[in-house]
Amino acid sequence: MALDISKILVVGVSSRALFNLEKENEIFKKENIEGFRRYQLEHEDELLTEGTAFPLIKSLLKLNDIASKQIVEVVVMSRNSPETGVRVLKSIKHFNLPITRWAFSGGEPLSPFIDAFDIDLFLSKDEEDVQKISDTSNCATALIYEPPTDYVPEIDRVKFAFDADAVVFSEESEQIYKEQGIEAFHKHESENEDVTLNDGPFAELLRKLSKIQEFLPTTIELTPLRIAIVTARNAPSHMRVIKTLRHWGVYVDEAYFMGGLSKDKVLKAFGAHIFFDDQETHLDGSSKVVPSGKVLYKTDSPLRKYEKKKKEK
């Protein structure tokens, strides 16, 4: 019988995001598939260490133990062949991760399989796959940074942190800021305070997270699945964000309107298991203190074109 995943959060995670496979990736680049295959077979009994997405995946899967039904499904997705993926499978078993679905594409791109597995969120360290999924799918996807040092994740809760514009919401307002400046941005947001912001690439994921909170045995204010918005916006542009989330019926536990201040200290205090942003200026700092992922603009998006022109000047 087919699994009804309409009320289940389905997370696809690449093997490189889940485990530390950077040495293996360098071998693949230098020695191609033959060298990679040989190395994996020779080291098949050596367990892999945790990657950037490991704390998030582990904590998400624990939600199934306290929910009234299954609310999280994880699919490990890899360009390995089934043979070279044995080391990944052994490591999953060692860490007692209750994962039962895998996709080993044998060197083929993973992007065509996102819809086949009904993935809501895909985490990867392969920029080509992430860009392709951003361009062709409604799945939320992010390019995962290297893991932070001295990061100790909270065990009993899961904490998602999102930037606002071009992540949860569309890039329209951010484009006004970049092209016309902060005063034009604030004026536009104040005048449109009661106009709901359009969806960004992570809007549907945010709504899905809000939906599965309903199956946790606590009031929404005390949920072990916590959501924070950490944005460069500040007054008077903050009210449009709050009213849009209210219109969506999404309860956000915490919101931080930074007004251009660095986000890393707030994210560290929040204890995010993952933070999603579209700008390297924020991610450079955040990735040093919490697991972070970059949300890529679509290839044909106005912001991508704006960034390209800016670099050419």
C-alpha cells in the first residue's frame, strides 16, 4: 500500500551532507570513479563521521517517537552506486538512524529523483544538483556549508531558522532594496503592510513544518519543533512579515529583526540545527556557529541577473 506523505515532512539529504565525505570527494575528483570505487571498497568497514546535516536529521527523526503518527521521513540520496554506498549504509546503522529509503544514482544527477521521492527539503553539498533543483522543482533546497566547530546541538528539540526575503518570501522586496536603497524599501513595505508577501522558495516548507507541529503532543507554544525568522529587516518593514505569516496560518516561535546587524550571535543563542539564507555575507558568519545552507536564486531570477551585473562592473 502506498505511503500517504501529504502530512509527512520528507527530507532528502545527500550522503556528503549527512556524513563527512570530503576526503572521498577529493579522491573522486583526482582519480575518477575507478579510484573512488577502489577506496570505498578498501575502507568499507571504516565508519564515517558526522556531517553538517547530521544533527538536524537525527533530531528530526526523533520527533516520530513523540508524535501521534509518523511526521518525518528521511531519504538518503547519493551519486554512489549501491556497491560503493555500503559504507554509508553501515554508518547509518551504526548511528541507529531509522532511515529505510535510499537513492543511489550511480553517478547520475540526483535532481530528477526529487519529485519521484516527494521530497519537501533537499540538503546537498553539490552546487550543480542544488541549482538544478532550484530551477526545475518546487522543492526547498540548499547548498550545505562545512560544519561549524564547537557546535553542540540541542537533543530534545529541533530548531529551524530562516532568513525572510528570497527564502521564505519572494525576492521582490529585496530587489527593491538592492536597486533603490533602504529608504525606498521601507517606504514600499510600509505602504504594502497589509498586502501578503508572495511565496519564496521555502514558503511551502515552512507551512509543512507548521502542519506537522499539530501531531506533536504539546501546545504549539511549547512544541519541540521550533521555528525562527532571522532577518535583516527592521521597523517599519517588520509588520508585513508578521501579517503575512498570520495570513498563512503559520505560527513562528521566534523572530529577530536585525536591521543589518550580524546574525551569527542570535543564531548561536537560538541554537539552530539549520539556518537558511540567500546571502554569503550572512552565511560566512552563521556557518561558523550553526549548521547553515545557502538558498540559490533561480538561474533566470531578477536577483541572479542583478548579482551578475554587479560582479561585471
